[in-house]
Amino acid sequence: MSGRPILTAAETKAAEEAVFARGVSVFGLMTKAGRAAAEIAWDRFGPRETLVLCGPGNNGGDGYVIAARLRECGVRVRVAASGDPTTDAAREARRAWGGPVEVLDEAAPAPLVIDALFGTGLSRPLKNKIAEPASRLLAAAAYRVAVDLPSGIATDDGAVLTELPPAHLTVALGALKRAHRLMPAAARCGEVVVADIGLGDPPRGVIEIGRPPIAAPGFEANKYTRGKVVVAAGRMPGATMLASLAAQRAGAGYVELLGAEGEGVPHALVRRAWDDEALADKRIGAMVIGPGLGTEGEGRRRLDLALATDHPLVLDADALTLLARDGLDRLPARKALAVLTPHGGEYARLFPDAGGTALDKALVGARKTGAVILLKGVCTVVAHPDGRAAIGAPAPAWLASAGTGDVLAGILGTMLAQMDDPFEAAQAAVWLHSEAGRRAGPLLIADDLVEHLRGAVAGCLA
Ligand SMILES: NC(=O)C1=CN([C@@H]2O[C@H](COP(=O)(O)OP(=O)(O)OC[C@H]3O[C@@H](n4cnc5c(N)ncnc54)[C@H](OP(=O)(O)O)[C@@H]3O)[C@@H](O)[C@H]2O)[C@@H](O)CC1
Ligand SMILES: [K+]
């Protein structure tokens, strides 16, 4: 699985330096970036009257290139600048534009506004003399396109230093930056499209969660080779049922709901009364424990039994509450890695001292526990104790409803049972869950996700 890299400002600069070392000039790269951004904006919004807001640095330089390219395309385009360019490349871009440049706070609005005020070089909040006219012009636009990043946003931690009207489209130049995938900035970017400017092969320390390659079963497959997943039942049958159904529809060959009595639909789900011995089955590929488990007596005992096995574990919901209460020290000693799937509140109870971005938090949690952390959020983060991390694109907001976490836990159980690397398995689960949500659409409930998993998985078959 290889998602797109998500860079810091310093990593971006290093990647650009590597391009310059090959003989490309700053203005050459800026020209490529600006033209690519103009063409993406043109494709999306067509020949609308356009106002380009240009800042003093190379982001502003991109803006002049964009204006010139849109003019070539026959668009009625104006430029307004916060001041004179301060870099050689931006000065060259302004000369190449050659048209009038309005003063920012005197500029009239336009239906399409392109924000090329500040990109990765923003170092502090904007002063009012820039923020006020920028805000007025952006708010009056029907469509807002941000060049590289919406201005006012800190590249590396996704902080909003100055709040401006959010972009509808952000053209990320060369590669995604952290702010495109970290909240609160991610919610200000709108759709994010990466323009290829030939950045080469930037570092892949943090990647975006991409579509997982999933293989159809081979001729030799049997139900166990496709993964046996055990879901621990507890006090809330609905939650464990959702996790079990999701594990089935994600492709596990055998799903056992351990601790559930009786018969029911689907008949393919194996229900079995709780039996401690059942956990000794070597064919178990993964165990899901926590959804609907309960946080007292028997729930705690079942968690203790699960932690004492060598099975890959999904630890979710009530299991996380119990771990927060009883301590995390048993996790690093386990032979197989576990995956913990906290949402923000559960994370805070597990790691009350941790701060920073969701990425920082997931990495700290993974290091402290020796487990993979899947930190749920708008952009879910997956981190491995060895320092690898991946961030999901924003998931459909309709997923914010009861039971969707249980479905994720079930999908993850199957991915863990089928894949060798729990880091890859966690990413696959996040992607499939989000894709099922996208397919289910508005007003989804958790049960709908189960129905849409087949389509989501089918879309990943090689
Ligand atoms: N590097 C390359 O070759 C390529 C880069 N590309 C593009 O360049 C962008 C990065 O360019 P950049 O480094 O020039 O930074 P940028 O975002 O334009 O801002 C820096 C300027 O803003 C100023 N400034 C900062 N904060 C401020 C504030 N609050 N209020 C007022 N001023 C403030 C700061 O001044 P100073 O902090 O020194 O006072 C400086 O003058 C990148 O996002 C991409 O779009 C592409 O063209 C491809 C080639
Ligand atoms: K910008």
C-alpha cells in the first residue's frame, strides 16, 4: 500500500532544493506550479471573472503566474497585491504578468477569488490591514481557490493563525502538506487537489491513507485462510453484532461471535456460548474486543483473557475504558501487536498528558504502548510504534453516528486477520470504512455501512 506523502514545510523546501539542484530555476518551478494551479481552477470553475490576491513571497509569485495563464485562456482576470514582491522569482512573475496590480484594500470583489497571499512561508497571524480586505474579498466570492494552502494556516500543525473564509478548492503544489490533513486546517481547505510539479520522490515518513490493494481468494483458499475473526460479545448485543457483520462483509472467511447464545440471521455467523478454551484456537487470525463489552466483572475478565493470548487484537470502546482504568502496561509485553482505536475522548483518558496534533498524539500513544494507534477523527491517524504514520482524507461527516465505530472495529479485525502488517491493516480498515460511508451517503446509519462494504472491497480488488 503506498499513499501519497504528506510533507512539512521543511520537507517541501528540501524536495524543492533537490529540483533546483537538477538545474531547474525557482522561477521555472514557480511557472510550472502556477500554470498547473490555473489549469485546475479553470477545469473546475471555467471562465468566470477572477481576482487573484498576491502576497509578497513565492506564493504570491504563483499568483502572478496563475493570473497570466488565466488571461491566456481568455478569462477576465485582475490582480490585487498586499505589497511588492520580495523574492526574485516573484518579481519575475509579476513582470511576466505585466498587467495592472490593484491595492488589496481598494480591490473590488469577483465571483472567483484565488488566494495566493501566503503558503508555506506564513510565520505569524496576519495583521488587520491584510486580513480585513482579504476576508472581505474572499467572503464576497462565490468560489474560493487557495494556492498551496489557504492563507492564515500554519503548514506543519494545521493551526488556524488567522481565520479567513474557507476555500472551496485548494491546489497543493507538488505534494500534500500536513495542514491539508490535520484539523482544524483540513476543514478550511475544501477539496484538495495535488498539482504535479515534478517534486521527485519526497520523504514518506507520513503518508496519506490510500486505497488498499485487496486480493480475491485464490483457488486454494478455505474459510480459515481467508481469516478467522473472533468477536467478544458482552452487554450490548447490537454493538457486537455490527462488528461481527462488518468483519464478515469485509471478507473474513469465518466470524465467530463468542459469548452469544441462540440462532439468528445471518446464519453464516457462528454464535458460540463463551468458553475460555475457545481462545486457544490457533486458527484465530484476530480478535475484536470492546464494542458492547461492558466495563465491569465479566467484561474485564474477557479483556484480561484476550490480552493474555498471542492473537492480534482490536481494542475498541469498552476495552479502551478498561485499559484507561487499569493501566496500559500489559500491552508492550504482548507477542502480537494490538491496534487501539480511540476517538478523541477515549484517547484523552488513555493518555491524559499527551498534547499536540492528532498526528503527534497517535505517535506518542503508539510509542508508549507498543501498539498501533488508530486515532479516529475527521482525518483519522494511524501510527505504528516504529514511527510510521498515515493520515486519512476527511471522512464523510455522515459517519458521525452511533455504531459506526463498531463497524470499523469489525473491518479492522478482518484486515488484521488477513494482513501481516497491522499498520497496513489499520489503514485498509480506515479506507474501507470511509469508502463505505461515501457509498452509503447522506443520513446513513451504521447498519448501512455493512451493506456498502462489499462495494467498497470490490473496488479494491486487483
Ligand atoms: N520555494 C519554491 O521554490 C517554490 C515555492 N512555491 C510557492 O511558494 C510558497 C512558499 O513561498 P515562500 O517561502 O516565499 O512563502 P510565502 O508563503 O509566499 O510567504 C512568505 C512571505 O510572507 C511574509 N510573511 C509571512 N507571514 C506573514 C504575515 N503573517 N504577514 C505578512 N507577511 C508575512 C514573509 O515575510 P517575513 O516573514 O520575512 O516578514 C515572506 O515575504 C509555497 O507555498 C508555494 O506556493 C512554488 O512557487 C514552487 C516553487
Ligand atoms: K494561499
